[in-house]
Amino acid sequence: MFFRSDLFPFLCSLIRNYLISLFFFFFILSSIEIACLVLFLCSDYAVERFM
């Protein structure tokens, strides 16, 4: 019983850290994707404007 009650908060913190890291990974990935999209659109607009 003691081992199990000791293990439960450890598992909760492990799951929480995993979810936080997953969220940050997807957030960074989506922000990079948005930045690439914005750069692509801006470069496309600049090419259209200067041609």
C-alpha cells in the first residue's frame, strides 16, 4: 500500500511532464510551420510585386 501510494504521484508528475513536453513540441512545430507559410506568402507577394 505504501509503495503504491508513493508511486501514484510519481506517475502523475511523469504523465504531466510528458503532456507538457508534447504540447510544447506541437506548439513549436506549428509556429515554425506558420512562420514558413508567412515567409512563403511574403516572398510570393514580393515576387509578384517586383516582376
